[in-house]
Amino acid sequence: MKVLVIGPGGREHAIVRALAADPYVEEVHCAPGNAGIARDVPVHPIDAQDPEAVVALARELASELVVVGPEAPLAAGVADALIAAGIPVFGPTRAAAQLEASKAFAKEIMAEAEVPTAMARVATNTEEAAAALDAFGAPHVVKDDGLAAGKGVVVTNDRAEALAHAELCFEAGGTVVIEEFLDGPEVSLFVICDGKHAVPLSPAQDFKRIFDNDQGPNTGGMGAYSPLPWLPEGFTEQVMERVAYPTLREMEKRGTPFTGVLYCGLAITRRGIRVIEFNARFGDPETQAVLARLKTPLGSLLLAAAKGELDDAEQLHWHPQTAVDVVIAAENYPDAPVKGATIQGLDEANAIENVHVAHAGTATDAEGNITVAGGRVLAVVALGDDLAAARRAAYEGVAKISWPGAQSRSDIGLKAERGEIVVNQESN
Ligand code: AMP
Ligand code: GLY
């Protein structure tokens, strides 16, 4: 099978690697990719958000499956164009991708499908926002309604800061969703869907804030690990039953069946599992950890989903090790990142046993050096016999890599390693 992967980031590098390891996949291409992906497979410099350009490339390459990584091409209708051209695509249509592209739409679907989530109100002006903040109380959660690459959410005890974020969104012509605060550990569960049937991947945990101890602003994600040794028995089954299947049924009922990854961002609160958000794609950087453990050939799984032929009884096979990945971000990320620096130490990091480096925002300069070209630049991925060993290997890799202003968290997976994550569930 010939597969084309769409997207530029670390998630796509992980997908490309997993597909290349699939014995049924003979050719992998990526567009636009990045400097690291270009070392592994052919890359094509197209505008990934232009549906016609993606269709033209898939035709030229005789792709038998297109896997769309990021949300922006999905929201731009890339999957719709591929479907219209008769090319199997893993990723939802524009209408189904609204589950991620509009938080208000996601709330409506959850309400209809009785999926447990935070209480929320949509606000379109300052008065409504202020009233909603006061109704829920602190900590305040204010979300830009549209796509914001993980950075449109402010969680704060400071009412003035919460209101200021809402006003910024209004000034930009948007609306906001204001929510009750969900207290409890977070889990990312990726569910592979074919419109009707669904198969869960192994749960992961992501670290959203830029600094150690969950301090500083939200980012796209600074690291992840999988599996989660502290999860209660039956967790995944419960999410499938209470979240994934009801959502799939509701989307199908509306005539917009969901094909692709239903990314369930969950909080385990005292009162049970709650959905924090849906995304319509694999998470980044969780995918780098999750796919590092997947033994089942990825290409056949995604093709079955694309064709509506998923077997929801399928048992996926996993390496027994734990995977950890640590993101190294550019200076000044998540604000405007400083680009252009040459990255040192990539070969040394890749040479460590059970460690590899997934590229995100990287480019190659005229001399052939790999340089910083985005906010999140790399993810150092490691496998280990347990979380402690995986963390040790990942941080050994991180220590090899440098450029001026490089930032990474030192505590990815640390609380779990120390057994400090407590799941407190009174009832469901
Ligand atoms: P989102 O883009 O909706 O995933 O939000 C980004 C991050 O903000 C989440 O991963 C959580 O850490 C935090 N967050 C979002 N909504 C809530 C909520 N209702 N309660 C607590 N934290 C939240
Ligand atoms: N890691 C969070 C996301 O992909 O949205």
C-alpha cells in the first residue's frame, strides 16, 4: 500500500515512522513534512490546507490512503475533497471535524448524546462573559470557540485575566465558551473510528503548560507518556461506552458520521469521567509516545477505518514497555518563537538505545544543518521497561540536544513515577 501523510509536525513524524514499519506499507510520502521527516521519506512542499493540491498530489503518487494529521486541513475540507475524488482518507470531513473546530458545537453534541462534560455557557459579549464567570466561580475556564492550536484556553483564578481573555476573543470577532473547572488528572484517549465502529488506542497523558509543575501559559503540549499505570480498571471501556460510542451515534444520526481519530481529552474528577474537549485528530505530542508502543500494523488499521471496515472487536497489540516523549521548544514559545538557530546533538540523541527524535518545527539550511523553524521543535521519544527507565532514557536524549534558548520541562511523567497521581472517584 502507498500512503500519503499530510502535516508538518512531530505527530506526523510519528505516524510516518509507524507506517514505514508496517510490512503492508510499501511507500510512505509526506506533505509538507519537516527536516526530520525528509530524512525518512520523500516530502512534497504543497499547501496542506488546499484540498485541490492534496488531491492532485495523492493522484500523482497513486496514494491508496491519505492520513491527515492536523486539524486545519480537516477544517478546510481536505478529507471531503479526497472522498469526492474516490481516494480513501483517514480523517473526518469538514462537517465532522466541527467536533474540534467549534467548542460550542462539541458541547451541543455532548448534550444531545448525554456525554459527561463540564457545564458550560457560550458568551458573545462582555456582560454575558462576566455573568458566566460569576455563575461558575473560580478557577475560571475561558475558551476561544475556534481553532487555536491549544493556546486559546485560559485557566486562572484571576477574574480580571479571565475577562480580558474573553474580550480579546470578542475583539477578534469570536465567541467564547466559559466552563466550570474540572478538578482531577487528565487523560488523552485516541479512538480510531470508521463512522460506526471504534477501536481505542492506549491512554496517554499530556503536559499542557510550558513550565515545570504545570506553571505558565498553555502550549500545544510539552511532553507525554503512555500507558498510565495509575488508571482505574475498566477506564477505557467506560470511555468507549459513555463517550465515544454515544458521540459516534449522534454524529451518524446527524448525517455527518465521524471517521478518523476521536481524541477524547478527559478529566477524572471526583464525580467521574468528564470530557474536557474533543479533537478530530491524533494529539501531539501524545502520538509520539502512543505509536512508539503500537505493534499492530498502523497502515491496515487506518485503511480499515477509512473504508468503514473497522472491526470494533479488534484487539490491538502493544509493546509492554512504557514510552515517554519530551518536547524541546524554541526560545519564547508559546509566544512568537525565535527561529533560525542550528540544532546540535541530534545524532548523539538518536544513537542512544531505545531513543529516537521526532522532528516538529525543523528546517534544513543551505549548509545542510538542521535549524529551528517552529515553536515546538523536537520530541525526544524513549521506551523503557517502566516509567522511570523511559524517563531516564528520554532525558538522556534531551541532554544531548542544544541550541540557544531551547526549553523543555524536566518533570514529564514525574508525578506518575513517584506514585503521586491520585484518582478520587466518589461515584459515576
Ligand atoms: P482544551 O483546549 O479545551 O483542551 O484546554 C486546554 C487545557 O486547559 C486542558 O488540557 C486542561 O488542562 C485545561 N482545561 C480546559 N478546560 C478545563 C476545565 N473545564 N477545567 C479544568 N481545566 C481545563
Ligand atoms: N496535545 C494536545 C493536542 O494535541 O491537542
